[in-house]
Amino acid sequence: MGIIDLGELRESPVLDVRPTRSRPPVTRRPLWTALASLLVLTLLAADQTRPGRIAAVVPAAPIARVFLVGDLLLVAQLVAGSTEGNVEVAAYPLPERADRAVQRPEPEWRTLLPALGDLARVQAAAGALLLTSLGGRQPGPETVKLDARTGRVGWRQPGVVELDASGRLLLLQFSVAAPTVGAVNLATGRALWSTPAPNYGVRYQVRDGVIDRLVLLSNDGMVEVRDPASGAITHRANLGYDVSNDEQRVEVVGDLLLNIEGPTSAVTAYDLDGLRRRWRVFLPLASYLESCAGLLCALGVNGGLRALDPMTGAVRWSTPGPATLIAERGDRLLILPDRRAVTRYAVLDAATGRQLVVLNANELLASDDADGPLVGIRRRPGGRSVVVGLDLAATRVRTVDVITGAAGGCVVGSGLTLVCQRTHGTSYGIWRWSE
């Protein structure tokens, strides 16, 4: 087993960002506002441009949020002086060619969204942008559809939307009196079907990026599996679990519904097709399970990571101590093996749990795309940052570039695009590299 120290410029550098797997997705980074100062532009222009690097800068304020969506960078910030949560969204084109002078793209459009509140998530499909916010004019979350080319507002709906790779759009509304879940037409926002949402919530089964089944859970153990296209019930059963004491969790992972009982550490797996019990095992200290390269990974605050056979529940392998699962690619897993040593990551063989390599890294950035890049940033003296690319499937790390003036609040996008708040907090830098 090798150790790759990402701290030296001659090697693969260390990272400065934290990837999260529950995307909220979830959107998690602070941002900033104001015009880019001359000093910031000078610093960016002074970068030692590496061949293949494309760089630009856009203004953004301390209360802004940024989102990489396709070939656009969205900068959303509260309107100065607004007391109602009015937000302006500006869409900047990503630079496509290298230039010796710093690029300062103009926004393709700006849109004012009255009483939007805190923008938390952006999804894109079929020429549309779906912006989901918390607060604003609604007592709960709200979603707004914009035209991706013009920024024109299409429709606004209370609730949270989930958009899949097929273009299907599901809407969960949180009305206190009568919460609902259903499908809506992406173009018009018109409801295609709707049904009352149960009090324990809604889960999705996703297959190849497409929502394949909708699972409705009630506190009394009643489960309904529905067709997301029509809302029709395909399976219904009372599984007898009781979540009223908050000591149980019910999750959908792959083709299984998993009931995790806190007091006994028992995990019961049911097939979504028919809701028949498949297996029951005891996993002390496990608090949740998730998919990991064809297996089930059981994790907990104090327990180690255990990989289970999804057909039988048998433990295939486990880590010696608490661990956090960061990402999976092919038959490789990236984990944080010791939460006390937050700069050391490990790459494991998913089939055996064998540790292949240890990465000494500050932090990692993961794209919201499950197959997107894993990027690291190592802060160096003089305001420099070493950018590292991690090919998890191939267990290969490479130094991409050394950049100047990136301070934090970074996001990473498709291909190899990095956006970070600049050192003085009044702008964001955009860096792009060819693969």
C-alpha cells in the first residue's frame, strides 16, 4: 500500500473542500458580493498561466451563492436594502478559450425574483433551470422555473422538486394542513397527478439517474410503492415498524427498503417489488446504510464501516474504526478512515475492503454529478493553491495546476471547472482545464 502526500508541488497536492454524498443536496457553500477590485484583477492576471488553463473573474458579494449549471455560472444574491428576501440571479457564461488578459464575462441575463429567500439548489433540464429556495414568500421551500437562455420566469410552486435524467419532475409540497407529493409538467408546472404525502415522508428509488419508484412511508408502518409516471400503487403493505420514538430509520437503497431499529441495532431488508422480507441482521452502532459499489455500506457515528451483501445481509468486510464514506467510482471507494485525522483519506477496493492507497489531503471537492470529478486544493505560502485531480476508479492522482488568489467557498463542475471565492471576498475566480 502506498502513501501519496499531496503537500508538495512536485507531487499531487492537497485539497481544500469537503465532498458530501447526500446532495442536497444539497447545497452548502457560502458566497460573497461587490464589484471586483483592481487588486483582485491584478492578482488573477499575475497567475503563471499553465497551457490549457482558462481563467476568468466575476463579481459576487459576501451574501451570494454560486452554482455551476451546465455552461453557466449562476450568482444569486440578496438585493441591497431588501427586507423581503428579494434575490437577483445573474447567469455568466463559462469561458471557453485561454487568454493572456484576465477575462471578465458579462452576464447573459439578470433576473429579479421577489421574496425568493435563501437559494439552496439548482437543477437543469430541457432548457430550464429549477431554483429551490428555503424561506422567502412561502412559509416553506419554494421552486421557481427559469428559462436557461433568457432567465425569464416560467412558474413558481411551493415545495421541493426532484428532477431525474428522463425529465420527469416530482414535487413534494409541505403544506401543514395537507402535504402532497406528485408529478408536474416541466414546461407548465401543471400537476399530472397528486396524492397526500404520509407523515413519515417520501423516498425515491433511482436507477441510472431515473426515478424508478416512489415510496410513501407512514409512522404506523404502512408502505406504498407507486409508479412515478402515473401515481398508481404497485405494492402496499403494513411492515409493522414504529418510528414514533425517533429511534428508527427507514431508507430506500437500491432495490431494498431498509428498516434500521435504533435500540436493537437490527436492520430488516424488504424487496421493493412485493415488500417481502429478504433478511434481518444485527449491526451494532449502525445508524444508516447507503449504496457502495454494488454492496450496502453500514455506517454510524461511533461504529466502523461495514460492507454488506445486499442479497443476504452478510458482512463482507469492515473497517477497524469509525469511517466516513466520501465517494464511489467503479469498484473503488474513497473514505475518511479516522475522523480525528481529517487530512488523511483512503482508497479501498470495494469487493474486499483492502486499502490501496492513503492520500494526505486537507479537503476534497466533489461534483454534484455522481460521476463528476474529484478535485483537491492545497493551500501554499504566498496565496498559491495546488489543484489536484483524483481519478478514483484508476487510483491515480495528478497535479493539475498552481493558481493564485483562491480563498475558499469552492465548487467544481463537469469536465474540470473550478470556481472559488477570491482572496478579498468581492469576486469569484473561474478556472477551467482540458482533461
